[in-house]
Amino acid sequence: MLKDLLAAGRIANLPTVWTNVLVGAALAGGNWDIGQLTCLALVMLAGSFLYVAGCFYNDYYDRHWDAEHKPERAIPSGRISASLLGWLVLIFAVLGTLVCCSFGLGPGLVALWIIGFIFIYTRIHKRTAFAILPMGACRAGLYFLGFVSMGDVALQPKIIIPALGLISYIAGITLVARSEATNTLPSGAKWFGFLLLSAPIITHSLPISLLTVVYVIGGGALLYLLKVTVEDSVGGFVSLSLAGICVIDGFLLFNLGAEALPVWLNIVIIVAGFLLCRLLQRIAPAT
């Protein structure tokens, strides 16, 4: 049962939750004293609770559809009881919200934002492709969570623009992932998906500088790698591009410069985050 719970919670994607929160905190600035680092660690934990709650809720809500179309999944096959997963949704959502509220009204409202879009996405994702937008909004909430938790509640372009890029990137992944079961991606979905995926090349490299050139080259190389992967396996594309969230977060941290985080630490975040995601994907699938 533990393995099924890890899969249902999509634990392979948790490093991307942590880098999302870190980016938001870095955009807010700060001196990274012990108090801020403690706050950051707790907010990362809260973001993890909310993320796992959302993944559990997705499996719980889809249980009837899965019983008809994917009977091998954990709930239809009886390996996990629906009531257990339902209680875990509630417990993790409450824990995540309480931790956020402990840091003030702003983080608490962002937690409700995330939960609200989780609810919307889960309810409509089987019925419309437009569900890719609330999925992206869930992720963008993690940027805002890190940002407001550092005490900066005045939303500014420096956080809004990267958040829009993240929404686009996640929407692109989600659009392609809709074809994961058939492993056949329509041409229109492929190219529109890659257009959405490319948004962070711009949004995460503003203002334009010499580093932007490096970022465009790196982003182009990553997209090419993803393109090669998706032509072989849609599932492989989804797993690789989810791990790639750590990479685009790391590039944004690079663009903020050494005043945000030391260069060596940025490199560690990119490499360790990506590799940890890929390692965890061997334990539990990313989708």
C-alpha cells in the first residue's frame, strides 16, 4: 500500500514544489537569516502538503472513471480504500493551510487559492482541455506562496511575469499529458504544447541581459530534448518535462544574480533538483 500511496501523491514531483517556493521567496528578496530559512522550510513543507492533497484528491475523484477505464489503478483494484484517500486529502489540505496561515493572512489566502484551483481542475479535467489553465494556476500559487511568506504581499511584475510563464509551462505539460494513455499526440496539441512550454524562455529571463542569450540557448536545448522524447514516448516526455521545472526555476534564480543566491548554490539546485526528480520517478511515477 505504501508504494501505491507514494504513486498517488506523485512524490516524484515534490522537488519541483520546493524550487517553486524557493523562487517565490528569492523574488521577494531578503537576507536569508535563520528566521527566513526556517520560514522557507516550513512553507516548502506546507506547499508539499497541498500538492500531495491535490494529487490524492485527483485519484479520489476519478475513482469511478478509473474503475471503468483503468481498473488496475490503486482504488479500483482495492489496494487503497477510497475512504482512506478521502481522509488523507482532508488531513493534508488542512495541515498545509494551517502552516500557511501561521505566517499571516497573505500565505493563508494563497493556500486557499491553490486549493480552489485544485478543486476546479479535478472537477473539469476529464471534460475539457481548458483544465490546463487551472492546473497551471495551482503551480503559480507556489510562486506566490513563497513570495508572500517572506512578508512582501504587494504583487509586482517581478513575481507576476514569472508566474504567467510557469502557468504556460505547466499548461503545456498538461496538454500533452492528456494523450499519455494513447501515446499518440495530435500534431496540433504537440506544437501548441511546445509553444506553451517555451514561455519561460522569456518570462524567466527578464530583464534582457547577456544571461538571456545563455538562457535562450539552454531553453532551446531543453525543448529539443523534450521534442525528441515526446516523439518516442508521451509518458517519457511528461516525466522529463516535470523534472525540468527545477531547471527553469534554477535559470530564473541565475537571472536574479548572486544577490539572490550564490552561483554555486544555483547550480546545485538545478542539478540536484532535476536528478532527485528522476530518481524518485524510479520509485513512483510522476503522473
